[in-house]
Amino acid sequence: MKRTAKLALRNREALAAALDEFLPETGEVLELGSGTGEHAVFLAARFPGLTWQPSDPDAEARASICAWAKEARLPNLRPPLDLDLVTPAWRRRRADAVLCVNVLHVTPPACAAALCGGAAEVLPAGGPLCVYGPFSHRGAPLAGRLARFDAELRAHDPALGVREVEALAEEAARAGLRLEAELELPAVEGDRLLVFRRAG
């Protein structure tokens, strides 16, 4: 059954435009935590030279991805994989780029280290890890939408919440990835695209 996320419709154009600068022209993109599948379908259509590999550990999410993919009938969109950030299985794969959209704030902090460490194993030298979602800066108080959203997440589970750019950059550096770019996207207040590169 197809599922939908309102935010996916709001941010997909801005996200695609931002990714255009960093994704390779050809190769495979491994998307982790693909959720409803709407981003996977939209981005696969936007970047026809890339093979898009969605994944999600949730069976209902994978069913939604399959439903969207069946409707779109894109030759460069693969069936979703059952991959979990914190398990080692996905690290055995190879991809020319890794994408993670709106995942880290709704998963435990250990997922950030798992994402960076895994991406460093999956990517070739110079390959990009692109992470999109709500981020704050260390020492800067949360305000507006980010403050409300963070409070809602932590009320549900204290381990969840808006992550700091600096904390993710530190995890990435430990894994051999450097922060190349940080872009604020206009579609959703507080959302950023962070792009890391694997060292050569």
C-alpha cells in the first residue's frame, strides 16, 4: 500500500536541486531509510543516469516503496532492500553515493556513527554521503519550528531529537569523511543538506 509524507512533497524539489551539485552523473545511489518511497521515485526520475537503490528496515515502508515504484515504472529504480543502519549487512554493498533523508532525528544517536562508518566502507574515494534533515548548531539555542519539533521528539523518546551539525561532522571525521558543504534549504525551516566526502 502506498504511503505518503507531506514533507516529502514540500522538500523534494529543493532537495533534488541541491543534490544535483554533488551526486555523480552515473553510478548507484544507496538510499538508507527510504520511508514512503516518494523521494526515491522522484529522485530516480530526476537523475536518470543514476541507479537508485532504496532501502528500509520496516516492511510496511518497503511495501509502500514497491507500490510507488510499480506506478512509476522507472528502469533505474531498484526494488527496496531490507537494510538497517545499525546492522553490518549494508556495509558489504558498494555504491557511488549514499543518501539519508530525515532519519537521524528519529533514530538513536548510535545511528549517526553507524551511518558514517558504513558509508566510509561502501563509498569509493571521493564518494559523497548526503544527509538531509533538521539540524542545529552547537551552542545555538533552538527556536521556532526546530524547538517545537525537538520537544515533541524528546517527549516521545529522550534518545530522539534534532542533531547537531558538529556532532555528525565529528562522527564523520572519525570514519574518514570530511564535511564538504552545508546547505540550508528553503522548503522546510531548519532543514539542511550536509555533504561529506570519503577521503581519497
